[in-house]
Amino acid sequence: MNTILKLVLSAIILISSLNSVAQKTDEVCYNPNLVKDTSKKSIKSMAYAIVNGDSIKINYHSPGVRKRIIWGGLVPYDEVWVTGAHDATTLEMPKAFIVNGKEIPAGKYALFTIPGKNEWTIIINKQWKQHLATEYDEKEDVIRLKVKPGKNAHTERLQYFIETNSSNKGKISVAWEKIKIELPFVIK
């Protein structure tokens, strides 16, 4: 895909996110931190990127900090979390991809994490249609990866990002409050 088309698509996404109305449950917000935040509810959100004409999508609900204690409070340490709110966060990959040396088939997956004070576990699970982590089954995990959380500027609403480059390498990151974690991948 040429650079001009990528720029046009990026502009459309940005304009869409600025015009999103967060209070409507049927609309999707591409950047929950750009909308005027008057909702106490989690905002239905999406992150996506285009790689070689195919789109990678992450669908999630974006909760807000709202002056709450997040880590070890609202989100307990050492427990499986949907890494968002409500339904499990879903990852749709159009082609097979590699995470930490393991090839994962194209498809739709759930993304979970287990936050810790000094280390997090990122989980890709086969059962993408789940509510919270109540139906989570470790036997359905495709991969688990330990990562160190990094510091980040305050991010009021949880937000996912997908970064890619021309060599089919990329990373999925999620930022919330003052923490950011990253999951590197390679598209086959």
C-alpha cells in the first residue's frame, strides 16, 4: 500500500475519532483519549493497522481512571484481567503471526493480561467471545509472554496501539494510568 493511501486512511481514522460520540454504545471510538469525556461508562473502542493491505484489529472497552487507584485496586495484581472492561478484548489477525518465536494461525483471539507489580503476563487465548475473565480457561491459551511494564505519561482512558513497519514487524501496546506494556509480533 502506498504512502499516500496510508495517510488518507490515517486522516479518515483521526477525523472519525474526533467525531465519535462516546456515549452511544453502538459507535466505536478509535482514540478514547481524544473525545470529550463525560461518560462514567467504558467507551467501546478499536485500534487497527494495515499491513500489506490487510487490517489488524483490536476491539475493547476503554475504562477511565477517574481518580481511582488502578493497579492493585480496581485491577488486582496477579489475577487474569480482560485488559479493558466488559467483554474480553479481541485481536483479529488476517495472517499467521509470530510472538516470541511461536507461530500463531490467522484468526480472532482474546487478549488477557495478569498484571503484577514488576512483571506482567500477556495472554493470547483461543476463546475470543467471553465476558470479563469469568469464562477464561488457561487450557485455551495459545501463548503466554512475560513482560516488564514501562512508565508512561498519564493516560486517562485505557488505550491500545498497533505499530507496524514495512518489514512486517510490529508491536501491540496498551497504556493506562501511568503504565504501558508491549507485545512484539511478526506477520508471516
